[in-house]
Amino acid sequence: MSGPRHLVIGAGFVTAIVALGVSRGVLDRAVAVQAQGAVMAPRFEVDPMFPKPLPNNWVLGETIGLGIDSQDHIWIVHRSDRVNANEGAADQNPPTASCCRRAPPVLEFDPAGNLVGQWGGPGEGYEWPLSNHGIFVDHKDNVWIGGNDAKDAHVLKFTKSGKFLMQVGHQGKSGGSNDTENFGRVAKIIVDPKTNEAYIADGYGNKRVAVIDADTGRFKRYWGAYGNKPDDTNIGRYDPNAPPAQQFRTPVHCADLSLDGLLYVCDRPNDRIQVFRPDGTFVKEIFIAKKTLGDGSVWDIAFSKDPQQKYLYLADGKNEKVYIILRETMEILTSFGDGGRQPGQFFAVHSIATDSKGNIYTTETYEGRRLQKFVYKGIGPVTKKDQGTVWPTK
Amino acid sequence: MAGRDRIATQGRGAAQVPRFQVDPLWPKPLPNHWIFGSITGVAVDAQDHIWVVHRGVDSLNPRTEIGLASDPPSAESCCLPAPFVLEFDQTGAVVGHWGGPGHGYDWPQSPGGIAVDAKGNVWIAAAGPPDLAGGRATSTSEEPGGGAGGQAQGTGRGGRGATPRPQDAHVLKFSRTGAFLLQIGKAGRVEGSDSTTALNRPAAVEVDSAANEVYVADGLGNHRVVVLDSETGAYKRHWGAYGEKPTDAPTAPYDPNAPPSKQFGIVSAVRLAKDGLVYVCDRKNDRIQVFKKDGTFLKEGFVSKTTLGDGAVWDVAFSKDPQQRFLYVADGHDQKVWILVRDTLEVVGSVGAGGRWPGHFYGVGSIAIDSKGNIYTGETYEGKRLQKFVFKGLGPA
């Protein structure tokens, strides 16, 4: 541990904070809230009937990207080419059953859960990813898509109706984490409306955040963990007992910008969020479920919809839950979700986003393969640190 | 207007068929961060409790799905394989659980169907690893190409690190609390479809409690129905397709345009109607054959006859009216439950579609019904769900 920068969050977090000598301010705030009787946090309930059933016997592959546009339409990208043969049986040649067919890769739902748009796949003038990963709708209503196949080294920009606009980087051309023309297996893209800059979580091959001009695609800056120059040397597996890695571990899985200008980066297998200023200055890091191995605990984040973005929602596809975090202190207030295939449960919850009403949407990869909606039910007292499956009260 | 039209339609004699609605919040979330593996059997007992058997750890991905089961755990809070056998009450709460290797019996490499007899004893077929002719590429890796296939689907490895167990060739009988009572057949000992002493990957069982007989869908290895004494396990009789002597000669892959096969393909289920008729699911041949209890062939009916691959007729249940007028056929390849008129074996409707949301299916291979006429389904493959469909009365097809 290298000092007070590291807040350890999780079960027994107060003890951990004391052990690490974190400033008294954090503790004082926690005590003050307790003294008022209860910790307050946003509450959610799954909507088990959202979205509406897909038309045309369509089914989803790994659902590995999620974005909400300015009209509260929900956009997902999934890997239609990875639908199992005995599930996409109607797409076989010859068809072996009446169901099912692979849905197109990009799907747009209205707030009621109706499918209102679909497109995607190879076309003229661009390289469709070999493995789709991440979708974002920017302030100009353009749709960004990344890819994490070993050859994917680019991002794509389309109109909402799927007309190709721009490709940055080229398949098979990645030159590593210090390449200023290509990426390395991009996980997620967001665009800052104030500066028209795109932040790229880069990615499954590279170990950096990259920033480009969202109109021209010109590289502007990039950095690695702690704001260091990224280094692609293999640093082996994550060890929760070792000092924190000085580089990101792949995949760098999200980079999301708050309204107050802080960039939250998901360093997934390192079980941590690193926070930066938009210029790459390191601010702090926070560990989440630090003993989590393998895929890691920090998959994707979204912000609450109040003007202050008081809360941060973190999807953990290994522990199968969404943490509700007080953004100011980065303290986990509570969590919801559990493993399973029923509504409100997860298998590899991968992506998370919020709409204008504060509702949370999630998508699942692996064999989860769902879009789910969790309805915002206002702020209330936290009664359980681990809420499990949040079903509607009948 | 709509109401008048509906009455007029009925007046013209439109078929009335059972209607169902999925209960998206049933069963209750499992305790202890348990998750289902691929479900291979569902049954309802005399108390309307719902019983499930699933493939457990052998069908769950060690790296991505059951992080709490590894040593050291790779996750902090989820998940663990649920015990192989689970008992739910009507509210959907787990009220019993057991299963796994023990003294005096061979726990299956991979379970098949489950049945609860009139005495409350629980029967489990040892079906062996699933037949995967339909092909699948289980998604175990978020990264393309890397790590896929890490799931030892179909190997029946019996838990990580265990030595492979002999091939399933038996059925097991337990008390409802999981005390071992009887094993018929022996793991690793198979003799073919005319054997009077051995089974070969039996897929499912049904008990005729009044006659003290157990009917075995035998199965994935053999090509027959075999009837045994449910107390002693003694052989009584067996038959193949059309009531003929079964053979194990290789047959051509199912072809919907060819004459019906004279032999069973995969005998995936056998069920007894109240009127004494025996319904046999010949899964890959897309057909149900109906017999008398003595094996006399009565008729056959095809369901979704163009279905190839895994086949359309996986399991069958009867409606709860005294006449059992309807059959419900689980079709894990078309992802539907077909509704048939039992008398004519005519398909009059269906429930379900493919997908991962409530009321959708992926590999719906088991079906059972409670005293109120509600349907319960179990999904294998990566469906891994127990679902309930509430009976909403009869309505126009």
C-alpha cells in the first residue's frame, strides 16, 4: 500500500480505512450519517417484463454494450455471431427448428421496451469489428462502437440510423499502448459534450485511456494507470496481496466522465477504479471487492441522475451485483443483484447506464445475454448492505 | 363488439385450448448464492411441491459462473452450484435439497428425469452427459476465441479433479429426504436394448404406483421402454417403437420426408395417463408413440415434423381435467411448449419463444403440471431455469 490515496472499500471498510490512515474527514462523515439514524441510498426494483419480447424469433448473443440517448432510448450492441448453433437453429442451413434467429448487432428500444431500430454488420467503407464491444450515443446523436477481437484496433461512428460516418484506427494495425493512430481492442467509448472529445477505454490489448477529437478522430492525449506512460510489459496475474499494479491490467473496461469533470476508469482485473482529471492527472483510486480474481470486479459504471451525480453505480460481472457508491467518498452504501437467470439476477453483468428518470439498465455477456431494467424508486434508508435480488413488491 | 365477435367465434365451434401466463417472479431467488446448472428433470408431487434435478457443477463454468466454488474462491459474493435435487413449495421457496455421491449407489455422471411416486419416493434417471448433436459453443470467455470450451459440457467429470465415472446405466430411488432406497442397473454395465438385466443411459422414469411398476425411458443408449418392479427392481417387460422388439442397429439421421423410423431414436420420456395409456417421447424422430401398458402399440403423432437436430419431442405432461384432454409437449429445440389434443394428437397451440426473458426458453426439456393445472418447465443447456406458467382457463385457440 502506498499511502492514504488508497481507499479500500468492501466488507469491513471502516476498519480498513482506519488501518490505512485515511483522513478523519471520511470517518467523521460516516459517523455523522450513522448518527442521523440511517444511511440513505437510491432504491431500485427490477421490471421483469422489460423489454418487450423481440420480434422475428430474434435472440441475443453476448450483450456487451449499452447506451442511452437523449430521448431515453436504450441502445445495445451484442455479438450475433456468437449465438449457439442449437439456439439459433432457424438460422442454420438448413434450419433445424422454427426458432431462433440471431438479432442484428445494434438494437434500439424506446422507453416502453419496444424495439424501434436495428442495424449493424459489415458494410462499405468501414471495418465492422470482429468482436463487438461497447456502444455509446453522443450529444450529436451519433453512435459509437468498439471491438475487442485480437485484430480490432479501431472505433466506428455511425448515425442513429446506421449510416457510416467515421473510423479511427484500423483492424490489425495496433502498435500497442503508445500508438497514436490505432487502438488495441477497445472496450468502451464516451464523448464529452463540452469539449467534443471522445474518451476510449483502450482496452483488451492496450493499457490506457486515449482521448481523440470526436469529429476528426485526431489523437489528443493518452495515459496509463496513475497517469503514467502506459507500458505493455506483461505484469502477470492480479494478486490482491501484492502492492497495487503501476499499470492497468487488461481489460481497461470503462472510462466515464462526470459532470464535475472527473474521469472514472474501470481497471477491471485490478478490482479498482482510478479517477483522473480530463487532462490525465491522477486523482485517486478505490478498490472494490478486492479479493476478486480472474475477470475482476470493476466492469462498468454509470452516474445517478441528480445534478450532483451523488451516486455512482458499478456493475460487477464476477460477483453478479451492482454496487451503489457515494461518489464523494467512494464508499459502497449497498448493492443489489445476485447470480442466476431470473429477473433481477445476473450472469456476467457487463454494462450499465441510467436514463433521465434515474432508472438503471444493465446488459449481460457470457450466457446471461439480457437487457434488464431496474426502476428507480427514490432515496430511502439502507437496510441491507447486500440486497440480493430486488423484485417488485407485490 | 369484441365480446360479441368472440361469442360468435365460439358459436362456430372454435377450438377451446388451455391458456397460460408466465409468473416472472417464481420461484423465489435461491438462497446461499446458489445457481442452477442445466436442468434435466422437473416433477410435481402429491403435495404440489415442485422437484428439480439439474447437472450442477458439471454444467457450470468454473471460471465465470461459480467463483465461490473454486479454491481459492475467485469471487467474493457469488456463486455456488445449488444441490442437485431441490424441492420447492407452491410459493416457490426451497424447502428441501440433497443429492450427490453417497454410499451404496452410483450418483449419475449426469442426471436425466426426476419423478415422485405416490409414496413420496423420488426417482432419478442416470442419463449420462447430454447428446449434443445440435452443436453448441458455450460462451465462457468474454474475449473472442480465448477460453471458449472451458466448460466441460458433456464430459460428466463428476466435479473438478474427480476421476471419470463409469457410464450411466441405471435409475435411482430415494426417499423424499434423500435416503437411498434402490438402484436398478449398474453404472458401466450395458447390454443393449433387449437386455433383461441392464439399462443404457435411461433418460426418464414414470411410476405406476398402483401396479408397483416403474417405466423407464431407456433411453439415450438403448432404444426402448422397459418396465420393472418398483420395489425390487425386477425386470418385467420391454418394447421398442411400434411395440416391436427393439434393436440397436444404426439408423439414418432423422429425415422428415422419409418413412417413419421403425426404431426409437432417443427415448427421452415416458408418461402414464389416468386411462392407462403410455406416452413415449421419441425426441429426435419428432413423435409421440402411444401404447397400452403391456406394450401394445396404439398410435403415433408427429410434432413440428420438420425439426431436425435435437428434435421436437423432449417431454410430455397431461392437462389436469379428469379426461386429461390435452398434452403439453416440451420442445427444447423450437423453444416452445406445444399444446396437443390428447385424443387426436393434433397440435392446437403453443406457449413460449426463444430467449432469456421470463416466458422464453433455451432448451426447455422438462415439463410437469400441478393440481391446479399450472405448468412448470425446466431448461437445460444455458437456459438453466425453472419457470412457472399459470393456468388461465380455456380460451379460443
